[in-house]
Amino acid sequence: MAALLATRAMPAPDRIDPLMAAINHFIFSGDAYDALPEDLSEEEDAEAFERLCNEPDRVLKQWGTPATSYEGAIAALRLALDDEDLAPSLIKAALAYFDRSAAQ
């Protein structure tokens, strides 16, 4: 996650990259889950994980459009290095951005 934090400090692009927004949602949801009290029951923990983390995870696993900013593409590649379940869709989104940028 430290590498991803560096991305947050980058200047904001002119337009919001939907992929970057989804990645930030995923990161913030994971941070919120990690900040929960450790004395939750297994049932409470499972419910919290489902409520906080399932949707952001599902969105990134099913991502099907290119990143629309350099920052979004880099954040996708960094997250792909940390989460192999998300890697296929994130790498495709980043590569599509770089392919489109190279063609211009």
C-alpha cells in the first residue's frame, strides 16, 4: 500500500479518471476495514468485510475500460503488483491507456 500512497500525492488530472476513483475506493475501503476494532466476532468481521470490501473488489475485477489518465494507469499497475486477483483487469486497463497514448 505504501507505493499506492505515493500516487495520491500526484497532481490531480484535469478530469477524474474513473479507474483512479475505483482504485481509491478500493484502497479506502480496505483501510476502513483494517481500522475496525480487533475484538469483532467472526460474524461481525465477515459482515464488515462484505459491506466494505466486496463491491470495490468486484468493480476492479470486472473493470473493462482503459484508464483515462497517466496517474490512473500507474496506480492500476501498482495495485496489480499487490493483488494478483485484480491484476488481469488492471493491467489491461493500464496497457490500453498506454497503447492509446502512443498512437496519438
